[in-house]
Amino acid sequence: MTSSAAPRPSRISTTVDFSRDGKQTGFLRLPHSVHRSAYGWLPIPVVCIKNGDGPRVLLMSGNHGDEYEGQVTLCDLARTLQPEDIKGRIIILPMANYPAAHAGLRTSPIDEGNLNRSFPGNADGTPTPIIAHYIESVLLADCDYMVDLHSGGSSLHYLPTVVGRQGRTPEESHKVYDLMKVFGAPIGFMFPPGTEDRTSTAAAARQGVISILTEMGGSGTVTPDILKIAKRGVRRVLAHIGSLKNPAKELSEELPVRLTRAPSQAWFVYASEDGLWEPLVNLGDEVVKGQPAALIHFPETPWKEPAEVCFEESGVVVCKRIPGRTERGDCLFHLGSDFSID
């Protein structure tokens, strides 16, 4: 006779009551006992805005701590959005991996954890998997929609891109694509089903939550143009799903979105050597299979010919590496090829 153990409850507690109407601000408290603080906790900021019945939405940023456009967008929304503006409930989590976001790093300085490779998490793990476990088993388990705002961070820069995950059925894919079109970034990028299952969108899919994420710029900074797209896009999604009571008319205007995908790793270009890399194309360029993508130079032996790296497929350049120094295996570019879900 076999028996299955009951799921472990989260070790995270909160000062916020997610079932209560009104606007609440507070923290998710993650117990963290260290030399300087024996009974301490990590303060993950959270805002809950609720007004009766309606869509239940999780807005998240800081999944990677060096991606700032989403954090600025959600800070703005946390300050300005009031209960009388909405129907249902909106949970705002601007620093999802708080240790990483507080340090301005992609991964946590405590456990080196990459939150977007940690789902479904572990209630008995180190801080990053504990956070992942709470987001999936508590927050997403009680939501209908999720928008997770990413960017290229310190090492990459993206064209403003909204990202979806193909569903298991055409109906699921269309629901995701509808949100992508509504968000209104110039580029839409669709990951195929069955890919990486440790991400927030995979967690959302397991919980039956319709989700999108973004890749909004990067380079470890924030720009006005891309921030405008991010702020507008989140409000457009909230208006479309019925969360906003009286949305501005422009939030419903149709915007062009070029839907792309990367069917395999061949659409990603990687450094073949350690060295100093020279890009031969720009973001947004249309490239063809076999075209030179980059040269890798060797300043330590400057008389040595640079190594040439070529594109293995054709498409539009949606992402580019930022630091000039690179190591074998670093991603230099990735492409999107035009795609239709019909």
C-alpha cells in the first residue's frame, strides 16, 4: 500500500490579507536566520488592490533583479491604482526575487538562485526556491492571469517584446496570443510548448493561469520610450480582461504586433571562443542563414585572426549581448522568425 505525502505549506507568511477589499501594502516575510539576524526575515514588498468580484491578476517584476523596466512600471502602478479604479483583485509583486532585486543582480546573492529557473520551487529549500514555491502554490493558485515583466538585464538588450508560451491546444494558444496582441509591443515572441518547465509561465500553465511576459529593453538601465510601452501595455491588458472600470479609450486601440518564434537553438547565436566580440549586425536587422553575425577578437594575441560566428537560420534580430568581453557559450544574438498560430 502506498501513500502520498501532503504538499508542504509555504514557509512564507504575509502581512497582507488577499481576500480583503481595499488597498493594502506590506511584505511577504521569508524567514532568514543568519549571523547578523538570528530571527530575521527577508521583506518581499507586495501590494494588493481588491474591489469585489472580478479577474484575479498577478503583476510581477524583479524575477531577475537587474531588469528594471518592469520594476519602475509596477512601482508606478502600485502608487496610482486605487480600489475604485478596478474590479476584482490585482496583486503587485515588484521585487519577486527580493535578494536579487535589492542587489541589482540577475540571481540571488544569497544562494545564486535564478528565480525563473526555480519553479515549482521547494518549501524546504534556500530562499529562491522558497519564493518560487510561494508564487506557484499560493499566488498563482488563486489567480486567473499573470503578467511577468522582464528585460535583457545587464548582459542583453531586446527590442520591446511581449512573450507567450504556446498552449497544448490551439484554443490555449489563441488566449495567450490575444493577450500578446493586446499588450501591444512591436515584437511578439512565442515559445513552443514543452520547452523549459522551470519558468514563471510554466508555473502559470500548471495552475491554469493565462500568462504573458515581456522582454523590455535591458542593458542594465531604463529608457523613456521602452518604459512607455511597458506602462501602456500593462494597463491595456488590465483593460482588456475587465480589471479596469473605466479604461481610457486609447487602451483599446489596435496596435501592430509582429509574431515570431525560435523553433530551436539554431535561432540563438553563441560565442565560439573567449575574447572580445564585434557585432556585425544591429537589433532589428533582417538576417539570413550563413550571414556573418560577429567576430571574436583576441587582444591578448592581437596578431591572431578573429573567429567568425555566423547565423544558422534566418530571421529578425530581437536580442543582442551587451558586454564586449565574452566567453565560449555566451549568447550573442537571438532571432525570431515570422510565425502564425493558425
